[in-house]
Amino acid sequence: MADYLRHLAVERGLAANSLSAYRRDLNRWTDHLTRCGITDPAEVGEEHVTAFLAAIRSGEDGGRPLTASSAARAVVAVRGLHRFLLLEGRIPDDPAAQVRPPVPPRRLPKAISVDEVERLLEAASAPGTPAALRDRALLELLYGSGARISEAVGLDVDDVDLQRGLVRLLGKGSKERLVPVGGYAVDAVTAYLVRARPAFSANGRGTPAVFLNTRGGRLSRQSAWAVLHAAAQRAGLHSTLSPHTLRHSFATHLLEGGADVRVVQELLGHASVTTTQVYTRVTADTLREVYAAAHPRALGRS
């Protein structure tokens, strides 16, 4: 298992959070095998993998019952481990090859309207303090680039090219991408860097991070969440708003504005266009609503 995790880290370039999830899932798998009295991977059969899937879904193994998506991730980890062992010549066949992960229910991403985004951004800068300049810059950048929250707080000053309106984001699997940002985000980040960041930086040790906390250190993901929640509360928006909501809104509004799905895929840093195509379902719903309201022959049709 240690060899497999090392392979994922070094050769596949998996991010630290993904490796941690794989490790948890595989520890639960090896615990399951221990209870079955199995100590040699060559003794594992398909029935053990299917029993493991049932156990983690129900919690019968003593662990927390997993949702379909979490259980699917665990099965993928188990399948990857045994495929690795097969390729390494450590087992004669792959007992997990035919076990299919459960299919999680397809959820449509939640987006907020352009008006709600504007209310949120205005609320972020409401107090007019240096922290408010930072908060406005952070949220403008999240919405203006579609960045994940980890990508935004991970930005260093050298990653931001305000002259050209570009940011370099480090995504999943340590994959870099250049993403354009609009004038509003450029103005907000410029105002923060000039008028607020130097005061924060003076309290710290000269970190290169773009977004700093009041002690001069890099802003954490948890603090960035708090920034969003405080702004959402002031704007009167629902409490379930998350940084990912701004990413969903970024993609949805681009597609509604006529952007090509493959361009949006590149901007979001999705490895497959299939991941991005879930947003086309959202815009299709919008089209149906407009059609139903405007077309003279749409009455009485669902």
C-alpha cells in the first residue's frame, strides 16, 4: 500500500488532499481484510471487494457509513491498488477489476444570479477597511477566474499579472493553467495590493502570498470561507453559499453568455469536458424557461 501511495504521489502527481483520502480508504480496506483473516493480497477475491463495498455503505465494518460518491472513491482506490499489484507482478490476477463503483446521484451545480453576485461583492467591501479591500479582491478573483478556493489562497504575488489580466493557478495534480480575469477583479486586486497588503505584510515574515491574514501569514481556506459567509450574511443571501458556488456561477454565466464548453473546460481546469458538461444542463433549463415564457405555442407544454 505504501508503494502504491508513493507511485500516486511521484508518478501520477496526486495532490496531498487526494493522497490523504486514498490513504484513509485503503486503511479501511486493509482493516476489512484483516477481519476476514487475509494477510496475503494474492488471497483476495472479488467477493471480498463486494463485501467491503456493502460494509462501507452500511457502516457494518464499524466505520462511518459512506455516501455513494465517497464509497465510489473508496472502490476506485481499492481497484487502483490491486491493478498496481498486478502490474508489479505481486498478484496473479486482479480481484477488483469487475467491481463497479456505485453511481452517485447526479447533482446540478448551484449557481447564483449576476445580481446576487454583485450584491455579494458590494457587501464584501462594505466596512471600507484594509480587510474589506482584501475580501473584495478575493471574491472578485474567485468569481472573475473560476478558481477553486485552494487555488486562490495558494496564489503568490508572482502568479498575478495585472498588466495582462492573467493569473497562474495551480490546480489538482499540481497542474498549472493561465486564466484571464476581468477589469473588476484586476481593479479590486490592485487596490488591495497597493492599499492594504503592505500593512498586513508588515506584521509577518515577508510571505509571497497574495492574500494575507492580519498577522501577515497566508490566508487559510477556513478564513476565506469565513470571508464569504460574512459577505453573504450582509448581502442577505442564503447561508449555504460556498466558494464553489462562485466557481459554479462563473461557469454558468459564461455558458449563458455564449462561451464554448471547451473554453470553459480549460478555464476551470477540468481534465475532461464531460465534467464541464454538467453546466450545460443548467443553461438548458434556463433556455426552457425562456422558451415557455416567450413562445406563443409553448402554452400547456412542460
